[in-house]
Amino acid sequence: MLDSFDSKGKAGLVLSVIGVLLLLAGTIGYTFSGVIEDVPTPNTPNQAFFADEPLPKNILSPLVAAEVTITWDRDDVWMGIVHEDEKERCKDVPSNYFSSGLGCDGASLDFVAGNPSATATEGFTWEMESGTYFAALGAKESGLPSGTAVVVSYDVHLGHSLLSVVLSFGGIVAGGVLIYYGRDPSL
């Protein structure tokens, strides 16, 4: 079969096969899970606490869509994700220990995903975006949580982005054109 193609036809065949494989891989996707143990619980009511390190970035966001589902093991705390600017804003806000609603408690944060009303067993889902994001944690209902650590579980599903679908179909079409024009007409 390959003898009936010149170099353009063979390149087209390779391009089409790669396009189909990328299309199938993105459609099926890939999911991985993990657990983060010993996350310290907040020790002040009405105050958000932020992770020191930012969440990992999706450096392939134009090609790969990542959807993160986060759950945790305790109902007396809330979790959310905030942009770097929101964390920086909260550095300058005084503690909300004596009155809520001053700016950096669970009710007044500008969450990208999650919020104080999310339940621990259902958690929340976040479509990862480009940028720098931090995890936020706080005590529910203005009380101190019992216990000292939270166990956070996450599932990350990788799949197609719009660009990867367009590139896959583009590879299939371009490969088909090269196959058509790269065949030996005498056979």
C-alpha cells in the first residue's frame, strides 16, 4: 500500500494518523488523583487563610483543558480558589476576628472556584485557567474547627481544548489532501 504513495502521500498518511490519535486521546482524556494531607486548619474565625505556594499552572492550557475537582474531609471548614490579586489584597486588610464582612472572610472573597457554602463531600470543580491562583481556607460559621489538619483530595481530568480539536481536525484534513495528491495515478 505504501508503494502507491510518493513522499507527500506518506507524509499525509503520518499526519492523518497523528491527527486521529490526538483526537481520540483528547476525547478519552486522562484523569489522575491525589491527596494532600496535614493542611493546617484555620485558627481564627471570620478570616481566610491562603496557601504559601501557588497552585500548579496549566502551561499547556491552549492545547489541554484541565478540570480539577476538589473535596476535603471536614465540614467545619470551607475551601476555595482565588486569584493572586485577591490574595495580595487580603494582605492589607486587618483581621476580621471582631467583626465579619471587613473584606477577607469567606463571605467577601472574590472566589474563582469554591465558596464557604460548598460541602466537603461534594467539593467544587474548577476549569483551570492561565494565571497564578492560590487555595484559600477558612472556618465555617465563625467558629474554630475541631482538629488540627484537613485532608484534601483532588481529581484532575485532562482533555481537549478548542485549539487541540481544531489542530486534530486540521491534521486529518491536511493529511487527506496530501494523501490524495501524493498517490501514484498510474496504479
